Amino acid sequence: MNKTKFIYQQLLAQFEDYLETQTFNGFPEVLLEPARHIMHIRGKRIRPLLLLTACQAFNGNIAEALGPAGAVEIYHNFSLVHDDIIDKADKRRGQPTVHKVFGLNKAILTGDAMLLHAFFLLGKGPEKILGELLKVFNKATSQVIEGEQYDVDFEVIPEVSEKDYMMMIKYKTSVLLAASVQLGAIIGGASEADKKHIYDFGLNLGLAFQIKDDYLDTYGDGETFGKRIGGDIVQNKKTYLLITALKNTGDSERKRIFELFEEKDEQVKISNMLALYDRLDVKGQTFSKMEELYGKALESLNALSLEEESGKPLLELAEMVYQRKH
Amino acid sequence: MNKTKFIYQQLLAQFEDYLETQTFNGFPEVLLEPARHIMHIRGKRIRPLLLLTACQAFNGNIAEALGPAGAVEIYHNFSLVHDDIIDKADKRRGQPTVHKVFGLNKAILTGDAMLLHAFFLLGKGPEKILGELLKVFNKATSQVIEGEQYDVDFEVIPEVSEKDYMMMIKYKTSVLLAASVQLGAIIGGASEADKKHIYDFGLNLGLAFQIKDDYLDTYGDGETFGKRIGGDIVQNKKTYLLITALKNTGDSERKRIFELFEEKDEQVKISNMLALYDRLDVKGQTFSKMEELYGKALESLNALSLEEESGKPLLELAEMVYQRKH
């Protein structure tokens, strides 16, 4: 294991320990079980890791950042609980969702309690910069809800523009990654310029990450975590792939795509859509977009006034987030 | 109009103006309509008024308290939106509820956005005491959710003890009233002792207020705001009245009460339950409890280190909250 990977593994271990022993202190006892249920459907802890790694890069005190790191992770998990209700999703990563196990009422209240608890944990950040932390966290978390509403709205309109799609994923996914690294940098004492650069880094990393999510659903390497290849196509989901396909294509192919939306045989639907995507170079164009956004993220990372050595764990973490295969 | 009433009317006007012009700045555009819908099902603005009147009593700067006053009001309204989903309520004060007008998904997300916005507004409080404001607000708001879960749980158990009932209404209703006056006092620069007294004042006022709610549902003066006399009896709601009836009664009357739970004819059910309540002195005992709690609230109010004149608007507001007829 190289040195930077070691740093990041250490931060993850520290965070998991904090999560297990302290994160739920003060959380309503009566809602602890459903809250732990979602937190244990183990994600990659990307947001708290980004926060802690950014704090570390600026030589910040990790102990002061653990509360805020818990805040971004618990907020993210709150959003999954309410999102799964909205999406009527029975499973997440192969596990039953909170509302499936505990019912609608408890899922709503558990989400509410988790959302509140995120602010409780944020309040454990350094007293003298609480106002700034609160502003950053507030803005991002509010935008996430707005992004979710766009996502819901997009489901019932026939076509979404690339611009609207990019705004939706920016709000729904990227701003929380951006806020996570920015919160870490603020706790680490970063300059105003660096706070801006690191936000842009997180934002573009988040956009690249989200488009990769669409990409992997169609071009990933097989079934993992309960996802299956082509699921988005079956559901007529307005992904970057579909938007790209519709963007630069003639009337007859557009018509063919809208016809495929109605196809009942899933295998026929997937293979025909893939053939269309191939003809329209959807894979190549999507890949280019991801690479462009990831390149922008790295530019912002390079613009930080950090020694190369200090910035390395952030770079390595970005690589890990972006280079995932599933 | 006497002088104290004038103070309180002025604060209400200031708050309504703030609500109309500034409260929703920064709120997600796409969820503004459902949020305004619930905020316009006009309540009495008890919580922000308590906060502002407490701030004023300690000679605080009202301008610094308007954000936090907006926070308690918007939080209260968030809880109504999610509560109405949980209670499957179609109407509130005679108006259709948010989920009824805008659907479940939008109601969930509107509630989430309002909850987040409460913290945004709280963040407008004075920077140097934000940590303290956040702690008070966090604790109370988290307890409200916990209280709601108790309320949901109580629905499916046959009998609730007085102790459990008091805990439920403390969490679900009183702590937010207590936090409201305490936040106002903190912004006004109250001493540690006064912060505690004013919290106890709000807490007991809230308990008296909630028991009065039960009392008025059965002994109030007719149909108002879409409520009707005896609604709680029809629904077998575990009110203070029912708990009191069950508390000190023999086996045969307990049996009679549980039999009445199954009665299908609403008028028969109400009149028979009222006859039982009369025999068991439920009205008198409930009234005594309310008076006892309200007396405690006034004791805490008297314990504040305020000139009589400064404390008067708080006293008058408490009277108004407690002496309501519906």
C-alpha cells in the first residue's frame, strides 16, 4: 500500500469508528433501528472521506472534522431513505429499503430525524466557524432536495435537454460532494481562493461521477450490488446516454427511440437501444464528457495552493471515486 | 388596546411582514407553492411570537431574532406537512393538506426543504451565539420527531399510561414552545438562570396547551376550524381525558369503555362516552391538571429576573395561548 492510500485508509478507519461509537449519540432511540439499517447498507463513505481528506490536505485537525463528516454521511443517507419512498424502491444494493422493512410512516420520520441529526453533528464543528459551515451545508442540502424534485419532474416529461439534465445532477449529486470537500477545507483553514477551487473540484468530480453512473448502468461489467446492465434503458430513464442519443439525431431515429420506450420485451428493448446508441456514438460522446469533467476537476485540484505531497491523497481519492468499475 | 397587547400586536405585524417578504429567500423555487400553501393555512404564529416576545422582554434586538422566529414557524409547518401524510389527513383547518393538493412525493420533499430552510433561517441569528442557538433548536426539533413516533406507536397499543402520554405531548408539542422562548431569551442576552426558567415556562405552557387541546375537542364550544366536538372520542384517540377515565376506574367501567371503542353509531358513542366521563369526573380532573400546569408555567415566569413591566407581554401572551376557546 502506498503512502497516500495509507492516509486515506486511516481516515476511513477513524470515520467508521466514529460512526459506530459516537455518530448516533443523542439520536431518538425509537428511530435508531431504521436509521442504523440504512447506514449499514454500506456505501463507500465517499462524502465523509472527501471532507476528511480535504481537511487533512490543509493540515486541519481531524478530530474537529469528524462531526461534520458524520453530518454529510448521515444527510446523504437521509436522502436515500426519502428517495427510496419517492422512487417506490424495494431494494438498495440488494438490501430491503427502510420503508419496505419499517413502513412508510417510520421511514418518513427516520429520514426527518436523520436530517436533523446531520445539523446536530455539524454543530460539533469548531464553534468560531459554525456560521460559515452552516451556510455551506445549508445551501448544498437545500439544492439536493431541489435536484430531487427536478428528477421527479423529469420522469413525466417526454424529453429533457442536456442543460436541464446537467443542472439536475449538479443539484442532486454534485453540490454535496463539492460542499463536503469545501467543509473539510474550511475546517483545515484554507484561503478564500482555495475554498473556491476545492468546491469546483468537488462539483466537477460529482458531475463526472454521476455521468459515469449512467455510463456503467449500460456499459458496466455485469451485475453488481443488485444493479443490472440496461436497467435504465428498461425504465426509459432520462440518462446522459439517452439525452445524447436524442440530441444529434434525425427524425426517423428519434421516432425509433420513442417507439422503443413502449417495447415490452426487455431483452429486445435493451439490444435495440444499444444498437441505436452504437450507431449514434453515444458511448464515445458520453465517455468524452466524463473525461472532460474529470479533467476540469483535476485542474481545480492543481490550482490549490498545496504542496504536491499534501494534495496527493485528494487526487488519489478522486481517482478512486471516478475510476470505479461498478 | 392596552400597552402590552400593543407590543405583541406590533411583533406579530413585524413577523408577518418578515414572513411575506424575506422568509422564503433562498427557498427552492420548485417547491415554493406547496410551502406557501401550508404557511398560508394561517395558524396563530404562537411559536415565533413567543420567541420575539421573550427576546423583547430581555431588551434584545428584534431584528436579530426574526430569522430564528422564522425558523421555529417554518419548522412547525414542516412538521404539519409530514404529520398530515402520516395521519392520512385530507384537511387542516378546513383547507386541503399539502399531500392532498400536490401529491405524496412533493409533500415529502416540501417538508424536507422546509426543515432545511429552518436551519437556514436560524443561521441568520447573531453569529457569536449560533452554536448555542443550534444546540437548543437541534435538541427540541429532534425531540418533536421522537414525540411524533411515540404518537404513531400509541395508536396501535390498547392503553397508554399517563406518564407515557405526558412524555409524548412534552416531546411532540411542548419542547418546541420551550425552545422558542429560550431562543428569544438567549438572543436577548438572558442569564443562565433565566434561560432555564423561561424554558420551564414554555414547557409547562406547552403541556397545559396540549391538554387543553384534548379538553376542547370534547368540551369546547362547537364547530370551529373544521374540528368538531367529540372527534377524538369517535377515533378512540388516546387523549388525556381517556387516560384519566381509564386511570381510576373499576373493571366493569373499563370494560364498558373498551366496548364503546367498537360502537359504530357516532352519536351513541359520543353520548355514552360523555356519560362515563361525567361519572368519572374526567372533566374536573382534566381541568385541574391544566390549571396545575399553567400555574407552574406562571411560577417560572415569575422567577425570571425581569421588571414586572418587561415580563407583562409574555404573561399576556401566555394567557392568550392558554385561554383560547377553540
